[in-house]
Amino acid sequence: MHRRLRVWTLACLAFMAAVPAYADEPVPGGLGGTWLAEDIGGNGVIDDLQTTLEIKPDGSYGGNGGCNTYRGKLKVQNGNIAFAPAAATRKMCAPAIMDQEQKFFDALGTVTSWKLENGILHLTGKEGAPAIRLAGLKNNTDIVIRLPGPEQSVARETINYQCDAEQRVVVEYINAGTNSLAVLRIAEETVIAANVLSASGAKYAGGQYEWWTKGDEATLYDLTRGENAPGVNCRKTG
């Protein structure tokens, strides 16, 4: 599976040079936006694993396959659509996650038409074969947390970190009394992590990630890579 993804990525990178920077026809209004996969090929998806697809008005598309981020170009012609092969990052995750991601990429390659029903986007292949079913996601979601007791002041601070392999992480720290949150922006993902007990520094856990800070340095752990996998080292830049 890992070798297959690497070959797929290299082939897509080569193909990208030949793909025009625009759709042949304007992207239909109902097709644009950010979507979350609910079903792939009629076989469902892994709970709590977000596979996303964002289609922009200029004909570009991208998102997160569940492990890797990706981007490509959508072609629209005579009412039909086609997702040109996309360029993807090459991170490795747990086998089940990699399997779903590959199925998602494969399914995108079969799509020829689409239909929007009650806010659900149905992407279909030849002869109407179901490829992917997606639900719409709002670009911004507000979360309000009400704490009982006397009113407390809320302190917010946003810090940029430069990490290994030219990765950047932007973190907003939110503190209210004894409650501490870290909102992590990792590539195209946004993760809300809560402060947990640690021997030193400050440690936050949310979704598949652990974020551990000590002074101006921090380490990002991706738990899908295994319990003993090394973290990504980051340093505060502002």
C-alpha cells in the first residue's frame, strides 16, 4: 500500500504539468464548497476519520484524504465532470487509514457526474455507479463553551511555529481559569486540543494529535503513526 501511494503521487505530479489552471467550463454553483465523505463506493467510511474535498470556483480542488493533503484540477465539460489526478503529500499512517485514503483517490478518478440532494453531494461514475457521497461543511464553525460559576477572563494568544520538513503549525492558546485549550492549524486541518497532565511543559491532546510545548519549542505527535513513532520538532517564530 505504501509503495502504491508513492507511485500514485509521483504519477500525479507529472500529470499536473499538463493540466490547465482552469476548468473547461465554470464550476456549477451547487458543486463548489467544502465536503466531508460519508461513503466511498457503497462501503461506508471509518468513524472519526475526516476525508474532505474542497472544490473552488477556479476549478481547483483539494482537501485531506484522511492522512495526506492533496490538490488537483476539476474539469467541467458539457455537464460532465472529471477529477484530474492530484498531487498529494507522502505521509504514512495506519494501514486502515491508508486503505481508505487510497479508495477515496481511486473513487475520485471514476467520477463522471454529480447530483445534489438535500445538502448531500452524490458523485457517480459511469452508468450512475456510486463513487462518493459527501455532506456539506461550513467554512467556519463557532463553538461556544459556557463555564459554570463566576465569570472568568479569557486569555488568547496565537503563536506560529516552524517545524521539521518545512512544516508550519499555527496555534491559538485559549486559557480561562484552570481550563486551557490549543487550537492547532496543521496544513488544512484545524484541531481543538485540551490540556492534559504532563511531567513538564504543557501537553495538549485532540483528535489524532498530541502537542507538547516547553518554552519556545514544541513537539507534534501523530498517534496514527504508532505509539512509539517520533514526533515532529517545532520552534516558535512569532
